[in-house]
Amino acid sequence: MVSCSNCEAACCRLEVMLISDTGVPEGMIATDRWGGETMLRLNDGWCAAVDRNSMRCTIYTNRPQICRDFEMGGEDCLAARAAV
């Protein structure tokens, strides 16, 4: 069973399109080659908002809508965990 206590933050390696304004800090936004805004990912593929010590989101209250809609333990979550 997936829970916050055993989450491996696998979803934080997925590309996250910013389709609504939730207050993501400018320094954590990248622009793709088509002009769309995405969450900035570091060279190793991890989202720039992930605290590497706690593996928790540092902008949780301002996280993108797609992150808000991502259901812990749901089909997409389990697929992301299986792909790691």
C-alpha cells in the first residue's frame, strides 16, 4: 500500500505542464521548446521543488494543478512507481 510514509516521490520525476496559475515560484518554471511552461527539472530529472532530504514538495501549497490531481496510490501513481 502506498502512503506518505513510504512514498518514493516517483511522480516528482515526471514532466509537469503548468496549465493554471497556482503560484509556482518563477525560479521553478521552465519553458519548453514550444513555449509551454513546465516545472523545472534538475539535470538528474527530479523536480526542482523536491527537498532531497525529506523527499517532500517544498512548494506544496503552491504546487501545480496536475500535482494536486495526482492521486496517491492511484493508477498513475502506481505506474510511476513501477517505472522507477
